[in-house]
Amino acid sequence: MATEFNTKATFKKSARIVSDYENDMIFEQPRPGLIQQELVTYENTENGVKRTVTTRVFTTNGDYSDQTSISILQNTL
């Protein structure tokens, strides 16, 4: 049975912004002292468990870079 979710979020933290870029709704914007943030998601699929890791690394000049890696953890049962 599939359930439909309608999610609406409002962020009040000053380090967040409203953006069309999906990762900007998850991660903060650069601020002093912030080095890295990471989101790990596990999802059941037909081929096993899909593990998605999205990492945002902040630089000292106020910039950041995002990287996403996906791996499939095989079902062994």
C-alpha cells in the first residue's frame, strides 16, 4: 500500500535559504566554523538496500561543494 506524503517546511534558522537547488533545503549555507555536513539515506529496492550519502564540504573562503555517492547493499537472505 502506497501512502502519499505532502510535506511543507519553513526554516527559520538564518543560515538556511530558500532555493530551487535541492541540497540547499537540506544543508546550511557557509558560516564561520562549519566544516562539513552529511546526510545518509537507506532505501529498500528490488536489488537490495540503496545507500545514498550526500556530503557538503565548506571551504575557508565561504564556498562549499556537494558530493553524492550511491551504493547498493545486496540482499543476502
